[in-house]
Amino acid sequence: MQAEQEDHLKSEQEHSNGGLHPLFSSEDGDIVLGSKDRVLFRVHSYTLKTTSGWFRAMYSLPQRSATVTDVPPETIFVDEDSATLEGLLRMVCGLPVPRLDSYDIIEPILHAAEKYDMPGPMSIVRALVMTPPLLAEPLRLYAIACRYGWQDEAMLASRYTLTLNLHAPEFRSTLQKLSTDALLNLFQLHRTRREALRKRLDDPPFVNDNGDTSCSNCGSLVDYHTWRELKYVIIMEMDARPLGDTVVNPGLLEWPAARACWAAKCINCDRVLYDKTLTMRVIRECIEQLPTTIDPLPPPYPPPILPRGASI
Ligand SMILES: [Zn+2]
């Protein structure tokens, strides 16, 4: 589905055909679109009218007399750069689609597709956003999915964000692009996982701060500060990486707080205080049962957006 690399490179070269893009220079095109960087795309108005609500509306307005046949087609300059316009026109004209493997490529295309009310390009990008290069930045995927109301993609992207610490400074600019609802839903997912595990660690078989705890072997009171410290480290890890995978491994196997806990013994009878195998199993099971995505939202997900006029 992706275009050949040569096509991609070609678009970046100087166009010698009177400024016309070589893929869009057909003589019988009756409209010319000019990109922000002055590349011209000669296309058929029929294509634009049938694929774009914006152009359909524009052509519903009174047009220049159709009896005049020898005038050059009118040129409409738009806000998009040539790479974005090329991508959009390739999709609506049935040409090989450009490489859609980075957010710097797909974001302007989506923006333009929304502006010109072009559901075709929007659907093509949507079909490709779950591919590895884009999944590698789940927070940006989440932002786009929420922005355009793609609920399934938003839910999946939210799952992929669980490896991220949303409080890290590098994510601030992406989080700022989210709607309040989208942002709160994501924070809720991350917090719910941490809090659910924290609560579980206070329930049996774990000891908690309510009342004294005695050695299961000799019955003497035990000091369980090692477990309290490990619990703290577990929660801090869940806060930074809510997926929880690193809690089980290497956390409970290698953290100094974990080693101290597994080594702790009753000062009276010298029996180990904590069952490492049971503790690890219960924590792993709890993490596996935590919610993994944001909750589905009732439609409509985003507010309806009115297309903005292009510069003419
Ligand atoms: Zn004891």
C-alpha cells in the first residue's frame, strides 16, 4: 500500500513542469491547487467534488461561465505544504499512498482531511495508525485517536501508554493537546492501576498497619518494616510505569527492598517472615487483573468540528 521510495523522493525535487507537480499535471484537469510552497497540482474538479465536502460546497456557489473554454483553469492556493497536499491528492485520486509512518506526516494530512471534509484520506490514515512506527509513540497516537473520535484506537493506545510516566516533562506538550476528558481518562487509568494494587497489598495474605502482627510460627510480635518499605517501592514503580511488568521482574526478584523482605526473620524463632512465592504470585495476579484501557465513552466522542475555510 505504501508508495515506492522513488515516488516519495520525486515529490521533494524541483518540479520543472511550470511548477506543476509531475503526478498532477494532466492537461484535462480543470482546477489547479497551489500549495503553500508554490507547487501546483492540476486535478479534476469532479474528483474534488466527490471526495471533499468542502470543495462540494465551494462548487455549489455560482461559478465562472462554463462557456468560456480557452481560459486557463483557476488556481486556488491553500494553506497546506506540497507534501501534505500530495499525500491528500494521491489518496483521493487513487494513486499509491505516501509513506504514512510518522506523526509529522500523518498529522498535517489528518488536519487537512478534516478541514476539507475528506473521509477517504481520514479512513486510510486510520487504517494505518495501528502499525509499529506509529504505535511506538502511543501518547501521540492516543492524542490523535481522541482528537478524531477513534474510540477503539484510543482505547488500544491508552493500553500502550502504560509503560510511560505521564508526569515526565517530555510528555507535557503532547498532553497539552488532549481535551480535558481525554486527559482525565488517561490519568484515571494510570492512577486506578496503582491504587488498586496499593489497596490489594493491604489485604490478606499481606500484613497491614491495622493492629499488631505476630509470627505465624511462635506467635511473638514481629516488626514488618521490610514489607512496608517494599510496598512503598512497588507503589512508586507503579506510579512511574503503571504497566507493572517491572514490579514482578526484576523488582520483586532484585530490588534491595525485596531482598531485605525475603531475608527478614522473626527475632524470636528465626523463621522467615514472608512467603516469597505466595507474595509474588498474588502481586502478579493482581496486576494481571487491573484495567488495561480507558473506559469506552458514549458517543459523540469529540465535539463536532466545522471545516475551516482555506485561503483563496
Ligand atoms: Zn517467630
